[in-house]
Amino acid sequence: MNSRVITIGREFGSGGHEIGMKLAERLGVPFYDRELITISSEEGGLDPKLIERNEEGAHRISEKGRSRMPFFSLSYSPDFSDAIYLQQCKVIKDLAAKGPCVIVGRCADFVLRNEGSINIFIAASMPYKIARKRRVAVEKKDYTDEQMERYINDMNTARANYYNHYTNQKWGNSSTYHLCVHSDLVDVDGAVETILAYLKNIK
């Protein structure tokens, strides 16, 4: 079985977090997603709430939209967002240096581009993403399909803008990743099995 660090980029609603978690369990390696916020906060002396609010949202808000967000001027500045990114880069590199693990999001594929990581992207159709978010996001259960689609698109725009801003690459572009999996075709467990089969055959 492959023993390298695995990074997972994912569309919002595609099940990337669950896929990464189950993959790590099957491989017997550490799993990092939101844990990166805690580690970055502890090691960098940053407020975890501000990290969460800024790490993927800082570059998604248009100039017009910023004027409507009362917290924006108080909790975000380009320097602060860059400090978060740089701190998380350090954490990601330190974790990867310790051994095999699964890291979800936060430009980890780019951060580890010279470290031999295996980079995977999880995508899915909009109907699948809507149905999945209805199951896992209880607070959004009353959303109409149109509202849920808008919510999903907004979150994916945020992820794309954040990734594109810091990597100068295009988020979700297949050439950036070693393997792209559509979870709507195989569901979460099928995606895990697909990735395991791929890892088994890497030379």
C-alpha cells in the first residue's frame, strides 16, 4: 500500500471530508482537516475563530459585498489572511514530515508539491451535493433546491478563489491532481475503495 502523504481537494457537498476520514482509517494514518485550525492556532498564537472565518473566505467577497459585512473590517486584512496561510503551510509541511497522513483542503497539494504527495480531487453532480448537504447540514434542511444550490456554489467559489489566489493555479483542474473521483457515481465508500485501488497500483 502506498505510504506517501495524501491530499484531498473537494467540492463543497461532495463528501470529501468523510472520504478523507474513512481513507485515513483504512490506511491507519492520521487525518487532518479542521484539526489544522486547532494546530495553527496553538502554534501560531492565532484566534481559531478568526482563522475559521478568514482562511477560505477572505478572497471570496467582492468589493461591493465587503461593505455589507459588518465583521469584515474588524477581522480581516490581507496581512492577516496571509499570516494564516503561511502558518498553515508550516503546519502542513511539519505534519507531512512526520510521516504518511491524509490532509483535506487548505492548498495542501500545492504546499507539498515538491514532497511527493498523492493529490486527489473529489467532485460530484449538483443534485448529489444538494441531497448530501440536506442530510448532513441540519441547519439548512429547510432550504429550497435553489437556495441550497446557491449556498453550495458560494462555498465552492470561496474555495476556488482562495486556492487560485495562493497557488496561481486553477482549483479543480484535473491536471493539478493525480486522481479525480466523482463521488455521485460511487458514493463515499466506493470513492474510498477507488482511491485505495489507485494507491495500491502506484509504483
